[in-house]
Amino acid sequence: MWMLHSATMLPAFLLLFFMGTSSRLSEAMSRDEKNKLRNQVLEMFDHAYQNYMDHAYPADELMPLTCRGRVRGLEPSRGDVDDALGKFSLTLIDTLDTLALLNKTAEFEKAVRRVVTDVRLDNDIVVSVFETNIRVLGGLLGGHSMAVMLKESGRMLWYQDELLHMAKDLGLRLLPAFNTSSGLPYPRVNLRFGVRGPETRTGTETDTCTACAGTIILEFAALSRFTGDPTFEAHARRALDFLWEKRQRNSNLVGTTINIHSGEWVRRDSGVGAGIDSYYEYLLKAYILLGDDQFLQRFNTHYASIMKYISQPPLLLDVHIHKPLLPARTWMDSLLAFFPGLQVLKGDIRPAIETHEMLYQVTKKHNFLPEATRDPYYLEVGRTILENLNRFARVPCGFAAMKDVRTGSHEDRMDSFFLAEMFKYLFLLFAEEEDLPFNVEDYIFTTEAHLLPLSLSTASNSQAPTLVNNMAGEELDDSNFEWTCPNTRLLFPDPAFPRNLREPIRSAVDKSCPHPTTHRDPGMGRPPLRAQDFMANNPEHLELLRRMGVSLIHLKDGRVQLVQHATQAVSAVAAEDGMRFMQEMMELSSQQQKEQLPPRAVQIISPPFFGRVVLTAGPAQFGMDLSKSSSGVRGFVTIAEPYNGCSVLSNGEIVAGRIALLQRGQCMFAEKARHIQKAGAIGGIVIDDNEGSSSDTAPLFQMAGDGRNTDDVTLPLLFLFHKEGNILLEALKEYREVEVLLSDKARDRGTDGAEEEDCSTEEKDHTSPASSEPVHQSQVTIQEQTTDDSGVGPESVQPAEGLGSYVPVAVGEEPAVDGDHSSQSVDSLMADWEEDLEAFKQMEKDEL
């Protein structure tokens, strides 16, 4: 899945490319075809980059589904993911050297001017040290490297190291994070105030991941050697020294998470995936960039242990550092997809081919692939990547992350590293040497694919300040270490060798992973539809249902009914998918019933209603619990703009202090709640967009959260079906100022909503007799509607159990003051109610 951030694939894409793999194999794809694919990469980059500039800049990232920028604090929090955002135009900085590599020199120069002019680095915001280092500091240094290269060739003569000055400013802002007894950095830092404790929302953490502390050396060493200030490199080296010192001495493995103060391993599982990945990458690349043998010695020591304990060809499985023969888990995470590339950089080709082929075969079933090597076989892999990105991730405003590769559903995010990494590697995969504006062999690629010149290895660093070194000054046996990359032509003279390695792995994956997409029927290439993702108004979902033999019936109450006929499926595989979908749907329905909350009430209390119109409302599984409020929430209603509430409100000043009306659809309920809450609303009412739906005939609807923590939502949110919602909307249209009370049950208007009392004797006399008995939600019905001149207003509504029963007056009429509220007698009302109830029961039998 391409939106998962992993270590760079420079070794996989480039090393064999420049070592010159067999020329006879490279003829498998014609030059014209490669040029066509290269141009397609450029078009896709332009689509992503221009949409960011048009719809998001100067925001940190583009939200491609809603075509707007993601600004931290203005969008609902995504937790730790948002720590990469610092209000410093992240995507533009991350993309600088991509523009240069793709020969977009004019746009690169324009982007540099924008960064220098517009970007501020002193924001009062807490950011991830790891992400800010690899993305922003790395982006500034990569941009500086490109600007210097262009200046030396006679372009950008105006450039006076402005990006480097910004990089040093940022480096100084990150340095306070390293002020620990161990030298390991705090995971977060405030860009303006550093690390000062809770008042700056920093300095309270005790743990960090190994990769977070061990993926600093390339950027910090480059900054030191560019500026002549050795402080940065010294701090990065100290952190690496401490991690090396804390390795498990018997296994020579490191854990995943470490206490930055004591050095104790918090998580003792070890692998090459998430939490550790780029630590290994930076040890090897630090040797290449800086020429320090110590880094290669450490890498080789770790690598020998990885191949001894973690590598179980073609798998790479986590183990316990103290008991390395004991597996810590039996599955692999996607971030370890970088490791075959690192093996290529080291020169260990055979396991690289084996592991990569396994990853390729597995992820191919989900339409997205890991990065690949420069064997011509992988030109076709690259073509598949392009096709799948365009087919599954491309949207009108950019490329959207895949929320779930099983369903193909999108997430409203386009991470900055998509432009920083993906397009660099795809371009290099298909480009010829003459297509490149400079010799990329003169640069090392960081984990974020930023370009740092290898000439930095000759820059003097002799004045580095002395820091406490945790190393014990041990001697390492390097007799088995390889100090140069082997000649792959001599090792593998047979061009069929890689193919012979791949075949058994491909077969093994086919046997262990059922239903590969290549075996599916035409039109069934996408992963099976999952119940939790199903939307009845989505044409693609309906087509998938049809192919699985599932029929969808729209009931009159707005619900849908699903029926499967396996014989109508397009294949046996599709029928099995349909059975799985139906089972998931039944389990989902059962779970929702278990979590069923009681109904709530929306009571219109302003004139001329005076509390006598009570609308049955569905509750939310988040936000304020109205059952714990003695008075409920009272306020005037207003329509949110946009009505769907899926973005920041444009009429926030009007919504503030009021109850916002929202339309169902287009985003999660929790997202709507957060937007109106941010605008200052005191509550919200979501109105169903399914015309004709009503609480009379539909089961109680309750709104679920978005799968994330919803503790930040503190206002009440209720749901009205279309019919009840229209009553409220028409009242607002007629009277402009409509006040409602949101509560767990209707209140007597005479108590001003402050106490729970029984209705007056007068009102009880005109309540449907059925209200004295418990009524199941599915039995709730409504009397025949009549309208006055305004065309609004049901004569009577029977709400669900627990809400009490009210006979509302027609809109525009004054409430009756005597006992005769209705033209119908109680007996007549009861007869009509029973008739409607029987009719509804018969309708259910007929349709079910």
C-alpha cells in the first residue's frame, strides 16, 4: 500500500541500474515503451503536485477527496500522524529535489522562492523529531543540494544558501530534544519553545522507537558538513552510539522501543519492519556518506544476526532479542518492504530477490506493490504500479491513500512523501541516462529519498565537540565483513537465475493466499466488498453486490434488505465472497443491536409549538450523553453551511451558540460533530437524506463513531429521519427562529425543560391509548397527515417508547386551550392507529 511510509528504495531501484545489469535482458521492454511510461510518471506527478499547489498550499498536505489543504488544528486530529504537520508547507519542502530530478527547473526555482519567502519555522506547535528531520530538514538540505548544483551550472545565480540557513534554523530548533542523559532524543519538540515540560506539551515522554532515534545521522551530519558546525553530527552520533551499546550482546539485535532515560528496552521484539527499519538503513548509508568504518562494522554485525535469526526465507519474522529462536509474531508488516533494497546495496542479492518476490506476490493481490529492483523483470512491476495508482488511487484532486486494500476504499490524505519518494523512484526506473539532469551516482538518497552529495564525505569534521560516548571501545572481528559490493555478473552469470529463485516463491504464495485477483472474473479484480464499507447509494458497491449474487431491495421506510442467491453470482469465487459479505452484514447488524441505545427527543418549544411537537430522534454513540443531563440542551436551530457539515463551516459566526442542522452523508457523523463543535455550536441534528424515511416505520437509527477516539466530541448529536427532519426544516422556513430542546425524553413545557414531570391532564386526555403500553420501535406509526395552507404539519405523531405522546398542532395554528385538541375522538384515533399498525405488519411480511 503506497501510502505507508517506509524506508527509501534507492538501493532497490538504483544500485543495479548503475552497476549495469545484463543488457540483453533490458531489451525486454523497448525504449519507446520506457519513454512512454516515463512521460506517464511525469504527468502523474504534475497531477499530484499541481493539485497541491492549487487547492492546498501553503497548508502542509492536500486532502484530495475534499480538494482542500490539511491545516493542523482546523481538521479533526488523527493522533500521532499529525505530528508530521508543523504549518511549514510540508509537501512543498518535501518535493523540492523531486522537481529538480524530474527536470522541472523553472518550477523548482519558483518553489525555492516560495519556501524562502513564505515558510516559517518558529510556529508554536509540537512536531515529531523523526518526521521533521527526514521530511523537512532533509527536504531543505536536498533542495539546497539541487540549488547549488544548478548555480554551478549557471542557473539560479541569485541563490545565496537561503535553504541552508533555514535548515540550520530548523536543526537548532530540533536540538533541545537531544537534551537527555542518554543522548536519545525526545520523540517530540515544540518548534518555538523546545522541550520545557507540560507547559510546552513536550518533555513528558519516556519512550521512543529505535528508528526514531537512529534515523538522524544522515541529515544532521550533512547539516554539520554543509555549515561547518559539528554540533549536529555529534548529537546524532551519540544517539547511535547509545543504541549500539544497548543492543542485546548475545543476539546482537535491538528492540523496537527504548526508554530514552534509562536505556531499558520497552518492547523487546526485533525485526526489520516498523519501529526499527531505517535504523539499519542509516547505519549502512552513514558509512557510504561519511566513510566511517565503524558504521559498516555495526551494520554487518546486525545484518549477520538478522540473517541468522529473523530471516526465514523468504520471510522476515520478528523475534525476541533475548530469545532470538522464539518468534515474536508470525506476520510481516509492510514497512519491511525496504529490506530487499538494503540487501542489494550491501550486495546480498539472492535473499533480496527471494524476499522481494514474496512481497510482490502477496501485495499484488491487493493491487499495490512494494518497491522493486532494476532487473528488467521489474520494469513490468513498475508498469503495474503506474496502472494501479491511476486506477485505484487517482482522484480529480490528486491521489488518495488507500484506506483498506481489501475494499479499495479511499482516505482523504495525500502524504508529502508520495511526491518526495514515489515519483523519484518511478521516474528513475523508466528514465534513460540522458533523461537525468545530473549524475545521481554522486548522491545518496535518504529514507525520505532526499539527495545528499557524496562529496560531503570529504568535508572536515575534525572539530566535532566531545560528547559522552557510551561505547566501551571494543574490537570487532571483521574477518567476515564485505567491504565492497560483489560483481553480480560474476556471481550470477546465468540471466535465468533470478527467475529460478522466483518461481517456487510464487507458487508458495499462491497456495497460501487464496483468491488472487488474477484468478477473478472480469470486473472482479478489486478486493471483495466488506460489510462495514458498504454504502447503498454507491454504484460500484451495487455492481459488486450483483456479481456476488446479492440483491438489494429498498423498503418503503428507507431501509434496504439484502438477499443472496448463490446461483446468480458470476462465479463460485464471487458466490463465496457474497456469502462472506452476508455473514459479515449479519454480524454487524447483531453487534449494532447489542449496542442499541434508547431513543432521544427533539422537542420544538418556541411559539406556536410550545413543546407539543416532539420528534423521535436517534442517539449517537459519542458526544454528550443526554440521559445524564437533567435539563437537556436547549437552543435555536440554524442550517450549517455546508449543509453536509463535512468541512469547516462558512457560517460559523451564525452557528455559534446554536444547534446546527446537518444533512446525512458524504462523511462520518463524528466529523460533522467536530466541525460544528469547532464553530461553537451547542448541539447538532443530522437529518436523513433518504427521502421518505421516517421513525414511524424504520427501526431506531443510532450514529456510530469513526473508528477513532471520539472523546473530543462533547456536544450532543441526534439523528432525525427525513420525515421528522422536514417538520423541523419547514418550521424554520416558516418562523425563522425555532427553538428546540434536545433531551433523553420529552419535557413538560411548563417546567421550561428543567425538570421531568408528567404531561398535564389535558394532554394526557388526548394521548393515544396505545402510549400507555410499551411499544416496540418497529411498531411506531403516524396518523394520516393533513396540511394547512402552509402545507406543513402532521396532525399527530406517536413517538417511541419513553418519549411520551403528544398531539402537535398544525404549523401556523395557535395551540388549543381546551380539551378538544383534535377533530378526531379518542376512539377514532385508536381505530386509525390499529389499522395503520396492521397494515405495517402486513407490509413487513410481504417485503421480507
